[in-house]
Amino acid sequence: MDDLAARITALWKARDDLGSVAGEDEARALVHEAVGMLDRGEVRVAEVVDGEVLVHQWLKQAILLLFKLSRMETVELGPFEYADKIPLKGRYAEAGVRVVPGASARWGSYLAPGVVLMPSYVNIGARVGADTMVDTWATVGSCAQIGERVHLSGGVGIGGVLEPPQAAPVVIGDDTMIGSRCIVADGARVGDGVVLGAGCVLTGSIPVIDAGTGEELGRGVVPDWCVAVSAMRPRRFPGGEFGMPCVLVVKRLTEGERHSKAGINEILREHGVAT
């Protein structure tokens, strides 16, 4: 794999003149090999190592090169017609994945066994962990990393990022529930076992605050095993005082507590939030 990574990196550096390092057929074969590994889950664009997101840039480079090397084609699915450069995934039953009509995933994304796609969309480079539900009209952007036993509720938008190649994608931890109509984008991270209340907007610059202490825990990162909701905090500007968005951690959970749905709903109701 190190050799493949090195060759993809060389292609990327010569992307404006690929013929200087490889013929078009050779370049396409190398890129397809890398994207095929993503599609099968043998590699991943990013992972959390020692608390930090490690991005494997060569895999992002392979995806970007795939767009450069691919041609537009017409894809027909029953009465539907599409025109795109990247084919759709297939062989879902063989992979142990349930896909409801209206859902689609691009080749180069990985869906682990037990994943359920309601009418939704998963983009290239994304990884969706085992037994995760991608609910109706939810979207998983390019290169986003979704953990195991996650519920992405209806209308959730998980942002994607391909460029620049070193940019970290959204990472959602295991055993997490993202409430309806949440937006998680711009390299934000949601830890293991988190319940993110409906309508939250979390980006890399949104402050995350502990409701009990008022302490700012950081920006764009919700810690493990907690319930977090959308909130506002006052900020004074020359034109007056305005409410600026933040995410408020309202309760810490013990590991596994997220699975008590009645208890979680009671916590959210106390703060006027639904899932």
C-alpha cells in the first residue's frame, strides 16, 4: 500500500501534466485501485489517532484525480436517468446493507454490514460504520467518517470536504445520535455516545460550552458521552448586542446511557429540545 500511496502522490504532484509520470490508462488504473480500496473499506480517508484526526491525503488525492480522469456517462436506473462521472455503489445485499428506494451512495464510499439507508445520500470517500441508520433525506458528505451504531436522524446534513487534501473531514463517533435537521460541517467532531439535539449547527468554529460551569470546552468538538443542544450566547458589537450560536453540553452520560431513549427524551424535554 505504501507503493500505491507514493504513486498516487506522484500523480497528484504532476496532475497538470500526468503524461510526464504515467500514461492515462496507467494513471486511471492506479486511481481506480485506490478508490476501490475505499469502496471496500480496506482503507479510510481519515481516522482518530491519540485524540487527533489523521488525514490520509493520498486517498483524497486519488478521489480528486478520479474526477479529472473520468468522463461523463449516462446512468439509467429504471425510470430514472443520471449524468455523472462517478458510478453508484451496488451489490448491497451481498454487503449486508439495506437500501430503501430513493437512497443512493457513490462508488468509493464504504457502507459496513448492518447499515440502513433510508432515502438519503452518501458521497464518495465517506465511511459509514456497522449498524448505522442514515435516515430520510440525511446526507453524508464526501470523506465524512461516521461511526458504528449511529443514528443520523431525518434531514441531517453531514458536511463533506475534498479540498484542500489536508483538511480534516467531519468525524462522528460510535453510539451517537444526531437529531433531526442538525448540520455538522467544516471538520467538526462529535464524540462517542453523544446525543446532539435537533437543529444544532456545529462547525469547526462554533464554541461548545459546559452548561454547568460556563466553561468553553473548545470549538467544533463535542466531547464523548454527553447530551448537547443548540443555544445562543450574547456578544456585543458596535451595532449592539446580538445572540451568537453555540452548542451547550447540558448533561454528561455514563457509557451506554444513550441507549435509554426514554431517559434521553426526558433530558431533552427539560431543555425544550426534541430529537
